[in-house]
Amino acid sequence: MSVPEQTYETATSRLEEIIRRLDSGEAELRETLALCKEGRGLVEFCAAELDAVGQGLEELRLDELVARLEAGAGRPGDAP
Amino acid sequence: MTEQAARPDGIEGSTLPGPFPVGAYAKKLQEELRKRARLQLVGEAWNVKRSKARVYFELRDGDGALPCAMWNDAWERGRIPEGAFVDGAQVVVAGGPDYYPGSRTSSPGFSFDVSALRIAGEGDLLAQVDRLRRKLDAEGLLEPQRRLPRAALPRTIGVVTGESGKARDDVLAGLARRGWEGRLVWAFAPVQDRHAAGAITRALQDLAAVAPDGAAGTQMGTGGGVEVIVVARGGGSLADLLAFCDETLCRTVALLPVPVIASVGHHTDRTLIDDVAAVACSTPTHAAEAAVPLHCAEARVAVGRSAQRLADHGRRAVLARARHLAQLSRAPAQAVAKQRARLHQLMREMRASARRRGLAETERELRAAAAGLERRAAVARGANVAARRAKLDALGSALTAHDPERIVARGYAVVDDGAGGVLTTAAQARAAGSVRLFFADADVRARIEDP
């Protein structure tokens, strides 16, 4: 099993958890600062995810993709 | 042991002839039944069983049923396709009634003797679909798609649909409603007839193949692949929609590692792909919305709100502590003021005492001592209490305007005695001996070398 990668869902649910903890007022200074830092990272991740689907629709055709892939497979050493 | 000797009298009072031996009667019954007209019957085959010599089944419909038997050689002449003759199959049989008279050691039985059998072609489409559904269900294939995790915010969506259908516009409308503007991979396939099934199956496999982190996805330049697939088609007759009941297609969907959202036909049509897909929707628009569970514009607002709340929390946390520090800083100044008042009182008392004794020298010494005490008091309360307080107040207001962590990052550090008690003076630090310094990244322990 690979390390579970961050998704929008995991990021937002962790963010909610952090805000709940901060709202509780139980976190001392160092934890508060650490949570704020982690939360800022999550906010940036979520914003980037939203940006990725907010830059205008990109439409591709499967038949063209497949043709391109098959052409690419024909040229050895062309792998990225 | 003759039959004559064994035959008893009849039932007293009965006018019916006999008694006759049963075996003779059974044989007569067989002859009579075999004289009946041979004909063709139609119905569903159930309880199919095979023996070495014959195939047994029951032919049923809503009004009745008949036990049937077919010799194996007749069965083989029929060339029935493998797997077609299963429980529930619609069949036409030719033959006539027969009776097996049995014997002393074997049971008798009535059956319809089938000399020829044909699977009833297209037959009842709904029944066919139902049978396939039960079969897939029995194999557990209605579940795997529903267990697949679905991304709240897929970056790439695959759509299998007809190139010229209305479904295409409906999918776009659904995505627009979600405010989603990611990457769309169109897999156009015929969605009309039975030949469509193969094309749709290939499209699904190709879409899933450009998905995972493999070379295909990378060459696509996406970094990730298709995260969810929408299969959309408008309404039509069941015969038209039969492509979406194709066994191979449905098995492909069931085992596809990418979730499939199906919207085939109108909501009254129930095609098999609806049962094996992760989600079945009534319209292509709904299917598109189901593919992107998140409303992007609302999500942006929510993320902005979270960012604001984090900033507020950070600021409040540092502000509260800055106020506390400012309060603590006032405490030593108040102590010094008290000491100074006491000092002046002592001086007055000493002066009075000196006057009483008339010793000017003593007074001078005392003055010197008092001056020394004043100096030490000044040292004790710090170089400049007022200036320090002003600085703390400035710090407090600076903190309200800045991100908390950057303040610490700029070079400030919070000092405590290692157990949570904040230290604010050199004297406290000296008394504590060892302290903890909180920097932006972590804390360090330090020892006070000043005696």
C-alpha cells in the first residue's frame, strides 16, 4: 500500500478538525501556532485544487489521446 | 403366485368395473396419452436437471406448468447454445404427453416428451435483462463500483456518449451548474444499437487506462488521469437501450477501477448498467453533477472562511499572551515603587535619629547609602520601565496587525521556566536557572550563566 495521498476531502476534514480544536480554546500557544501553520498549508492546497478546476474547461477527445499514445509508443526512448 | 389368485373382490356397493391389475392399466394409460396430438408449447424452463439419458425441466407460465423430459440425442440435435438454457429461459418445445408406467421397483411419472426445443430468440427482453441482473448479483458484481471512493473534486472527467446527442449538452450544463471547469475527456461512441456495446466497452477501458499514474497518464500531460466516468444517453425503447444491458459491457463496468456514473434512458427505464455502476442518475445533467459532488463556488467561499478563521485564531492567541506579558511587566515596577516608599520612610527615620544624635557625619553616610539604594532600585526595575512598557504596548499593537508566527520568526522569543510559567525579568530567569526559549520553529532549553 502506498502512502494515502492528500485529497480535497481529507484536507477539508483536517481543516475542520483544526478549527474545532482552535475554537475549543484548549490549545496552548505553541500548538495554536502549529495548527495555524498546518491549516494555512491545507487552505493553500484546497485553493490550488479549486484553481485547477476553475481555469476554464479543457476538452479532449479520447480517440485523439489514444492515437497520440499509440504514436508515442512507436517511438522508443521518447518517454518523459 | 398367479395374478388370478391374488385378485381380490371389488369394493362392496361400488358400480365401477374392476379391480384390474395396475400395471396393465398404467400401460393402457401410456398408450392413450401417446395417441394425443403432438404439438408445440411455449413457456419458461425451470428446474433444469440432467441425467445420463435425459434432460428434465418444468415448462411454466402464469397459468400452469408441465413436467418435461427430453432424450439426450434429441437435445444434442437441437444445438442449444451453451448457457442459453438456464432457469427462466423462454423456450418453445415440440412433443406430446407421455406416461412412464413404472414397475414394482421404479416410480411411475407423467411428463411431456420433448422431441425438439428452441430458445425463444429475443423473447421477453425484460425477462432476459432480469435474468442477467440476477446472475451478476449472484456473482457479487453489483457491489464493487459502489465501494469505489469518489473524489469530491475530480480534475479529469471522462464522458462516454453519442457525439451528436442532446446528452452531450446536458453533461456540459450539469458541470457548469457545479462551477466546474477542469479537464473533460470525451469518448464518443455509438449508443444506438447492439453493436454499440463493444464500442462503449472499449471506450470505458481506454478511459480507465489513461487514468492511473502509469505512462499513459503521464504522456497525457495530466499527471493524473480520469477520476470518474459519466456514461450518458437519452431515452429510447428498451431494444434501443439493450446495448447498456450487454453482459460484457456490464461486467467491464463492474470491475472498472474508476467509478462510473450512469444515466441511460429516462428514469422509467432500468438498464443493467444502472445496477453495476457506482451511481445511477435519471438525467445526464444529474450525472454530471454527481460526478462533481462539490459546488466549486461554494467551496471557494468555504475555504476563504476557513483561512479567515485561522488568521483570527492566530492573532487572538498571540494578543492574549501579549496582554498577559504586559501585565506581568507592570508587577516588578509596582514592587519597586513599594520598596522606594519604604526606603524614603527609612531615610526619614534615620535623619530624625541623626538629628537627635546631632551627628552630621552619620547623615552623610546615610545619604550615600540612600543614593546607593536608589541606584540599585533603578537597576532592579530595569533601565527604563516606562520605555519598556511603551515597547510592549507597541508590540501588542504590532501583533494585532501581523501574523503571529512572523513576529516570533522576526527574532522575538517567549521565555518560560520549563513548566509553563512565563519569565519576564532577568531576576526571574536567574532564579529559574534553566529556561525554555520558544522560537518560531521549535523551543530550546537554555541555562542562565549570570550568577
